[in-house]
Amino acid sequence: MTQLLLIPAHGPIPPELSLESLLYWAWPPVVTVAVALVGLLWARAIRQVAREHPGNPYPRRRTISFAAALAFLLLALQSGIERYDTTLFSMHMVQHLILLFPVPILLLQAGPMTLLLRVASPRWRARILAVLQSRVVGVISHPLVGWTLLIAVMWGTHLSVMFETALEDAFIHNMEHALYLSTALLFWAPIFSVDPIRHRLRGGSALAYLITQMPQNSFLGVAIMFSSTPLYPHYVTLQRAWGPTPLEDQQLAGAIMWLVGDALFLAAIFVVLAALAKSEDRPQSRYDEAQTAAAIAEIRRREMLLAERKRSEE
């Protein structure tokens, strides 16, 4: 057995899990620095919007949503959760659920593309809108693509050599996190994005989208939970002197995916139902692609008026 298999991707085996050990903060704090820089850019952008449009500042609730998304990202990737993610499969599963649910949903509710459009110059705004309306983005952001990719990524990573490889290699591990987060953004965008996107789901279509996805999470969690042998040699070869056995830890991880994951899906379904109850009087066509195109056309009309006004002032 090589020494590599005895060492988690992010360092040696940490001490027994405790409240004090969970207060650990990863070093070097790469994610912390990146999050701080992104937060500063966001603060600068909303100040610019407030300065240029004092009567129409960027909504505070969206900034709160963005800050919460960053906080959850730090919790998943820099806290004690990150310290134990290659030592305990159950902790790894908690980390993945954070990246799959609260982080992408809160980011989408913050409307980053809308803020970018508001601070961009007319020329760059036109370029950004052209990309958002492109055929490639239209295909990638289609609900069927996000729905299918989430299943493929979850089953493909957990039941293939990729998961084991990620446990042994820090770079692959980080790429796995990026894959989960990007796939989750594509999946949740049709329901929770407040940006001007081409494909949006509401009412019955949104419920069907979520209800048909939820069993895939359940089945995968059950498959992991009721496996009679450990799925990943990495956790077996660690030979921890504390905590549950690798099989018990795996069973706990499967239960977390199944029960907590389904609870989070149910919460999303209840949000959709609440929105449906409030908007049952409004026609569904309000949210279709034609209306999105009309909103973008209105943005461009305002850009032209602004450009003409600036030329006249010169």
C-alpha cells in the first residue's frame, strides 16, 4: 500500500471530531481571499448604482442573498467541514449539499448578471446581452440540460473512479467542487434566477421539474446507504483511530444525502407552491421567452436613448 493512499487529499488525518476542531479555518485561506475580493467588487458595484441612480438603487435583499451565498461557500470550503471532507464521507456529503443547494440558489437570487448590466458601459452592456441571447447560452441554460446534467454528475461522480481520485488529489477535488456548483447553478437557474434568462419555469412546469429530480437524489442516497461494502478504498485505508467505521460513516453519508437532500428539495417545492398561490391570477405567458426578449429590447432602447443624450451634451 503506497503512502499516498494513507494521506487525505488536503493533508494528514485530523484529530477526533469535536466542536473545537470544527472551528478550524483552512490555511492557506485561498477561498477566503477570493470571497473577500468578490465581496469588495460587489460593494463597489452597488455603490456605483446608488450614485448613478439614486432613485433606483440595487435591492438590498439581493445583496443580503449574495452575502449569504458567500458565507455558505466559506462554510463549505474553508471551515472545519473542509478539514474533514477527505477523512469522513459524511462530512464530505454535508459539503456537497451546501454546494448543491443554498450556495447556487442564493447566488441566483442575488442577480449578479443584472448588477453587471447596470454598472457596465453601453458598449459592454450590448456585448453581455449578445452573449446572454446567443444560441450556445440558450442551449446550455435549457432546463432539460440542467436537469440531465445534475443526474449525470451526481451518479457519475459518486459511482465512478472520479470520487476516489478526488479524495487522493487536491486539484481533482477542487475541480469536483466547481463541477457540483456550476451544475447546480444550471439546474436551479430556471426557477430561482432573477436575471433576464431565456428559459424560466413557473407553476406546474417548475413543480414537475423538481418532483422528477427529487427521486434521483433519493435513489442515490439509498444506494450509498445500503451498500454492504465501502465504496471508496480511500476511507478504508486511512485507518482512523476514532469515529465510526468506514461502512458506518458511508451509511451516515447516504442517509444525509437521502433525508437532508430530500428535505431541501421539498423546501424548494414549497417555495414554488407559495409563489404559485400568489400568482395564480396572472397568466403563465408573462414568464415565457417572448416576454424575456421584450424586457431585453427595452433595456437596449434605454441604452440608445442614453447614448443619444450623451452625444447631444457633447
